[in-house]
Amino acid sequence: MAGIFHLGTTMPLTAIADGINANMPAGGFEGSLKFDCGDDGVIVLANGAATTLDQDTDCTIKLSKDNLGKLLTGKLNPMTGVMMGKLKVSGNAAVAMKLGSLLKG
């Protein structure tokens, strides 16, 4: 996914969601996951697509929009992000673990 994204903090979440959709593997994403960027909004991965419509999910990752860009472009390792407090995971952590395979896709 890193090749498609040229993320800056000014890129709207809708454009980031569109980039995720363009690179979503054929099988989609198993489970549901929310990137919660606070006042900037959310990106939800559910039902094989990414959207900016908020909904309940199996897992929520709270992070800044800037750190979301870094995560999606491979500049922020998910485990390092959690240990440094840049990412906060709540809900079903097993769903968050599946994010790695999506990012490599």
C-alpha cells in the first residue's frame, strides 16, 4: 500500500479511504476495524471496504491523522507505535493483528 500513498497531514480522510479501497486485497479485510483520528474523523474497514462513516467495530485504533499516514506508508511500525503510545488499540486485538497483512498487500 505504501506505493499509492503520498500522505500529508492535509490529505482528507476520504482520500485516504479511497487509497485503501484501491489497494484492498481481493478478499477484503476480515473483521471490522476503525482508525479513530479524533476531531479529524474516522476510517472504518468493514464489509470489504474502507469508509469515513463512523460505526461500531471489532477493534479501534486511536491515533493522530499524521500517525495514520505514517502507519499506512510503512514509516510507523504498528508494534513500535503501540509501545511509544502513538497508537492505542481497544477491542479485539486479533483484528488489529490482521492489519499487517493488509498493509503488505
